[in-house]
Amino acid sequence: MSTVIITILILDVNARMFLSICKNPFSLNESTSSPALCLCQVLCKEDISALKSRLQRIKKHAEETTRMASVSTSSSSPSSSSSPAAPAASDTNPPVPKTTTNPSSEAKALKLTVARAKQLAAKTQRRQEEREAEERKQSEAQTQDSAQPPAYQRYHTLAQAVPPGLSLPYQYKVLAEMFRSMDTVVAMLHNRCETTTFAKVKQGVQDMMHKRFEENHVGQIKTVFPEAYTFRQEKNIPTFNSSIKKASYQLTVEPNVLCDKNEARPVLSASRLLERRHLFHENLVHIVKQHHKEFLSTLVPPVSVPEDKLTRWHPRFNVDTVPVIQASTLPQPPHTGKLATAQEVLDKARSLITPKMEKALVSLTMKSEDKTADTKEPASSQNPAVPHTSAPPATAAALKGVSQSLLDRIRAKEAQKLQAAMTRNPSQEERLLMMSRLGELARILRTVFVAEKKPALIMEVACNRMIASYRSALSTGEMEKHLRLLADVAADWLTIHPIRKDFYLKLNKNMELSVVMDKLNRRLREEEKL
């Protein structure tokens, strides 16, 4: 009886353990592809430690059951010896077979199941890693292909529903659509007798195509169909845009239309627009034919096909790889205010004088001439034998006693200085501005070295001290440029030593600051003469 109880208990526990695993594995996850995966998922959810603890409880329960059975058999042995008729009765009944199940075999089966589940989990993880590696390779291939044009452009001709023929590349089709939109806008403005500017055409084409339309597209249209429009740069065109000044030059577009005898003014009708559109398409096809002809000449052996008999492209000729059309040059606004000769420079300098200044100078010269004439009349009456000489140029009363040659040299220097100032480029102007600051910066730098009491200073520290002492606001980078220029001009007084990653400034204490200032002023005057 005890063995039967043990067997029933073990079978009950075994059934409870494996029913949760084997219970309809396909219904656990409808997206699971195999029962092995379902089993792996269930075992992963069931903790292995729980299974081991359950197995230990089964063993303890079996030991307690066997112990109770042994106690019951020992208690029933004296009663059986007191009744002699019991063996005879027991001999008449056939013996009941003892079916005992070893708990260790159940534990082995459970361990095998767990090992199998681990193998399935490892195989699933390995497959997942392989899948991730494939996805990574595909993403790398996509990044490599991203440098090329998009696929809808590279294989545009293959996606067309029309039969194969002389199809155009994607860029050429977009350009043809731009020409159609541009011709529509130009025709509408031309028929209204309105001046067509590029700004108006650009806005209209972008509204129609929902794509950007720039001047290089107009240049490409001019390359394909040069007889379509006449381009000019005109100004004083009325505009209703505050960003465009009326006096500024604008690119105007005028369609070239042949006037019929019955028309007083040429009009771009729908039939003419359609005709111009067909001409533009034929020109695009002709350009592609030229590239196709070059491709045929590179074949081995070369192939020659007349253009008028060509009905489709060569199978190996990739239409979408045809190079983009080069844009033609459009008229540019004239560059006004650019001085080319010395005469233009002098005229520009003369125009800088205001009318009030000119009137004041004229009146001053008139007064000086009258005074010189009055002073010379009595002198000539006292010395009649002295011959009359040519009178020197009139000078102002404040310059009386100064030689005329000195005044001429001063005026020549001023004219030269003014001409140099007008013809000087921005880099020279910036250098002169920096040179004019070096005198004061040299004095401040000497004070910083005296205050720090160090033979050398780091560039950053010196810049910060000088920025705090200088009257104008300069950044650290600008102050460093000034110090490097000072070290270049006065190399015998200030030197820069690069040590590791820093730059150190060192002053020559044996040199007087006045000598340095004289040298800087002399160099500044030389720079101004250039």
C-alpha cells in the first residue's frame, strides 16, 4: 500500500511539473515558429531553483512515506504471529506486485529536460546574433549607397510603364518640367505687357513645382534652348518688394516670339507654348544622343548607329548616369565704383570735397590774392628799376613766411596719402590700425612686466593683463595678434618663445622704451606711404 502511495505522489508531482511545460506549446505565442521555442520560453520563465526545491520536497516526502510504511509493517508483525490461520488465508490470495518508482530517475529526467532547454536557448540566441549581424551588414551597405543618387533617380527609367524608347534621365525630366513652368509664367507676364524679372519667375515656378528654382537652372535652360529667351540686366524697374531696391539691377527675361502678319504684338499662345516645349524636349534628347554615341564608340568592337534611326538606347547604356547639363553664363550687373586708373582715383578724391568746402577755399584764395597785390604795388613804385618777376602762388596768411617749395612738398604728400588711402585693400587697412595701437600697447606691456616682476610671461596671462589695462575692448585673440605684430616689428625688444604647448613673452630690459616708441612710429609712417 505504501509503494502505491509513493508512486501516486511522484506521478502527481511529475504531472504538475511537466503539464505547465507541455501544455499546448503552440497556444502560448501565436507568433512562435516552432514548439522548441515555446518550450524555451516557458522554461526561461520557470526558475530552475524552484524546480530543484520542488525535487527536494519530493524526495523528503518519499522518505517520510517509506518510514511510515516500515513502522506500520513492524507493528503488524506480532498480530500476525498470534493468529496461525492468517498465513493459510494469505497463501490463498495471490501476492500483489510492488511497483516502486525511483525518485532519482525522475530527477535525471528533469535535469535532461533543463539541459535540453538550455541548448534550445543557446541556439535561439545564436540565431538572433546571426540575424543582428545580417541587419548590421545591410545597414552598412545602405550607408555606402547613400553617397550615390537615390534609387528612384538611378533606376527611374526602369520604373516607367511606357514601352522602352528614347527615355530621358531624371534630372533632364525635372529640367523639362521647370522649362514648362517657367514658360507658362513668362507667357502670362508677357501677354499682360509686364516686365518679367527673375524674382517673379522664381516665385511662380516654385509655387507650381514645389521645388527650388535658382539662376543655375535658368542657365541650364539657356544651354539647352538658347533661342528661347533674351536675358538682360536692367534697373529702375518698379517692384513691390521692400528687399529689392528700385535702383538696383535685376535680371529680366524676354521671350523670343516671331510675330505674325495679322498680329500687332507677338503673343505667347497655347500652341506656341506647346511648340516650344517640344523643341526643348528634342534638344534634351539630342544631348543624350551625344552621350550615347560616345558610349557606343567605347564598346569593343565600336558600334555606329545613325541618330535618325535610333529608337532605343543600348541595353548597357545607363541613362540615369548621364552628366548634368552645364549652366550657361547669364548677364551680370555692372560693377560700378571700381577704380581702374589714377585719373579715376583723383576724380574720386576731388568729389569727396563738399560744395561748402570748395566755396570756402575759393573765397580764401581770392582774399589772399588781393592782399598780395596790395603789398606788391608800393614796393614796385619805390624800385622802378627792378624788373617785374612772376608772382609766386598765393598762400594763406597763416602760412606767410613758409617757403613755396615746402608747401608743394606737403601738398604732394597729402595727395599721395589720400590716393593710397583710397586704393588700400582691407588687409592693409587692418594692419595700419593695429600698427597705430602698438605704441600704447608697448607701454602697457612694459608696465605689466614691471608689476609681475618676472623675466617671462605666458601669452595668455599677458593678454589678460593688457586687455584689462587697454582703453578699447579687445578680445584675447585680437590682443594676441597685436603682440605677435609687436614682436615682429620690434624683434630686438620683444621675443616669443614656444615651450611645450605654451608661448612665453620675454622683454629686453636693456633697451629703452623711448627707442622702441621711435622705431614703431617710424615703421608706422613707412606703412602709411605704401
